[in-house]
Amino acid sequence: MPTLSKLQKRTALKQAREALGLSQRELGEASDCTTATISDLENGRNHEPSHEKVVHIFQALQAHGMTGITMDELFAVSSISHRITRRRRKAQVGRWTHPRT
């Protein structure tokens, strides 16, 4: 069984899946999620997965032998990326350039 305690948080889900030898499709089927959902989570496109999806994915990885990582560590990238993206958007609100005359 692979131990995944030394994962970098930003790639934890992908590294966990690959360490277990699972494709995105296999993990999706095992967790009752679509391949697109797994891909979006791994690539930071889905910043707020439902609690149900997170639990199903985590349980599927555990069933395939994942150890040494918590659910929070596995999905930490979501909340970090979301906060950074939201801050950037807020910083850009109200910014506009005056047309040159």
C-alpha cells in the first residue's frame, strides 16, 4: 500500500490517484463521479466540490489502498486556489482604463 504523507498539497489528488495506478475514469467510476469531475478537481477548475463528492472520492481512494493522508490534505488545493482567485477578482473590480482621446 502506498503511503502518501509527503505529497505536495497542490497536486495531492492527482498524485494519490497515480500512486494507486488508477486512471481518472477508474477513480470516477469507483467514486460515482464523472471523469470530468476528477479532471476538474485535479486541474483546479472546480474550487468548491460538494461534500458528498469529496467523501466519495476519498473513500474510493482508501478502498484502493491509499494511506497516510487526510481528506483535508487531499483537497487542500481547492480552498487555497479559490481564495487566491477570489482575491485577484476583487482586486480587479473597478479597474478600467480611460479611453485615449
